[in-house]
Amino acid sequence: MELLSKIVLGMAMLRLLSGSMEIAAALLMLRFNNIEKALIVNSSLALVGPLILIATTTIGLVGLSDKLSPSKFAWVAIGVVCLMIGILKK
């Protein structure tokens, strides 16, 4: 038995990267001490967040692909699409 699953490790590493980027962005905002620059940094995070979500979900689905029936896989895919529409739609 593996100590850590490669799939879980990959998902966790992406989330650690995402969290590190959030902390770095907050520190940049504090360093700049400027509203316009803080909004630029925040907007950059808004682009990265959904990409991390998609990548992490994709890795998880690849790990589950042998355990999910095609109909369940379709429901999960529909759910991810709904999440993306909710996140990205203005």
C-alpha cells in the first residue's frame, strides 16, 4: 500500500501552490500600499483560481475514472461545468 497516493499528492501540491500564491498576493498588496495596484494583483488571482480548480478537479477525476460508471462521470462533469458557469459568469 502506498504511503501517499500520487493523485492525492498532485491535488494537494496544486492547492499548496494556490495557497502560496494567495499569501504572496496579500504580501504584495501590503507592500504596494496602493489601491490600484492591489486591484491588479487581486484581478490576477481571479484568473488563477478557476485554473487551479479545473486542474485539481481533472486530476481527481482521472484518479476516479476507473471507479466511476459513465453516467456518474457525466454527472460529475455536468457539476463541474455548472461550477465554472457560476464562477465565470458576470
